[in-house]
Amino acid sequence: MAAGSGREEAAAAAGALYQLHLVKAATARAFVPRELRLVEAFGYTLGGMFLARYDDSPAGKFDELVVIAGIVWNPPTSCAWAARVLVNSAEACRHGRKEVGLPSHVATFSQTEADALRNKPLVKSNSFLSLLGMRSTVSNQGNDREIEISETKGSCTRHLCNISVPLTVSTGSHKHKWMGPAIRMSLPSFSGQIEDHPDLLKYSCQVECRVRPVRPAKIWRPRITEPQECPDGKISSKGSEVLAEPDAQKHTVMVLLSKPILALEFNSLEMHVDAPKIVIPHSKKKEVRYSST
């Protein structure tokens, strides 16, 4: 899906978790380019995360965590801005950067050993939903399933966070579980302003799925007892100050640790992504009061 090529791409996932957070505006501005105005009220914007496993996509099967820094104005509406995209596939990372202009990074998605033993499934279920603890999986103890996410680059691994996802318990066949109403929606987003795509891009995801509210996932970052020896690379955004890689990860965690206000479980997800187009922000015509931190 090359920018401006006019092509559309499709992806499918059995299940996903979309969680909205109240993110401090100061935290979000570390990622949002200067020429874009942040949608905020009382010092907060609306960010969050999207956690999914794609069964079918142009990049094959992969897990994905999209960290949403906040919402920016795009009159007469608004668009989301992704702070960081983590995927456990080098091809998905390449595709996200080269074709969509996303700040994609390779990462590992795994359960902690203790949690894997404590929450061993008693019934077989979809692999991703078993990992997340959704659908008809019944565990021996506990109501959550933990996922440990670590970013990798070459031989370097840096732990990012742990996510404890609610375990949906079903007493019967999953075919009788209420999965919510079927909906269609469009999710417009900005991307680009990375090394692979220096221009500001805009694209839209057309989503079809069944959706229902669930208990928000718990996110935390355990104390790291051993130093992580990783070279400090840099990420940059055109029109905004450069963030050193550790600082970018720190701000990413701050977004994830912000207060959740709504969590939605997506089932039978079908997503069509429009080809991104180069845009000129309307905010360039106005006085810009915000700058990166």
C-alpha cells in the first residue's frame, strides 16, 4: 500500500481489544508534530491502545500493539496519532513503515512463566484469544492473562510493559456467547513524518466487527533489576524535536499507564485500510500554540 498509490488493503483478526485512556496533553505532545493541534480539554486528550492478532494481512500473521498518543484536529473532524506501533514480525514492521508511514518497531509478545503455569487453559481456544484470555478459555485460577511486551532491535531487548487482559469465562459453547452488535465504522488517522515517510500522511481504516464493552486491561511496568544494555538510537518527527529512543519508550509507557475510561472487545474483525495520502495540515494556516516537549 504505497502512499498515494490509491490501493486498499484488507486484514482480518478473530479478536482485538480497543482501549481508550485519558492521556495528559503534555505527554501526547511529545509525539504530535508542531503543526498539528492537539484536541484537549482540562489538560487531557483521548489516547489509548489497540491490541490484536491478525490472522490474514498483506504482511501475514502477526500480533500488534498500537499505542495512541492522542487526537489531533483535522477540521471539520479529528484524527488519531500513533505514538508507537509494536509488532512481532519483521515483515509487518517493514510494511507499516514503508507502506503506511507508521512508527513501527519489532517486539516480542509473551506470557510470563508464572502466569502461564497459573492460568493453564482447560479447554482449547483460538491461539490469540487464548494468549489474551478472551472467548471460551477457562483457567484454573485468576481472571486475567498476562502478556509481557519487549521491544527488540538486533541483539538488544528492552522490556516495555506487561498487560493483564480480562479473561472472558463461558460456561457453555462459545457459539452461544453474546459478542455484541455488528457495527461498521471509519477510523481516520494521521501517519508519516518518520525517516521512511517524511511527509505528513492521512489514511482511514474501515472496520467491520462485533463489539461489546469489557473490563479494561491492567497495564504496568515492573521494576527492572538488571540494567538493559541497549544503544540509544533516535526517532524524529518533522517539525518536532527529536526524542532519544529511551525517552520515546518512556513517553510510550506513560501513555499506556494513563487512566483507562473504556475498553471494547472486537470479535470477527475485518479491516480495510485506505491507501495513505500526502496532506497539508489545515493548522499550518493558523497560529500554532503547541510544541513538542
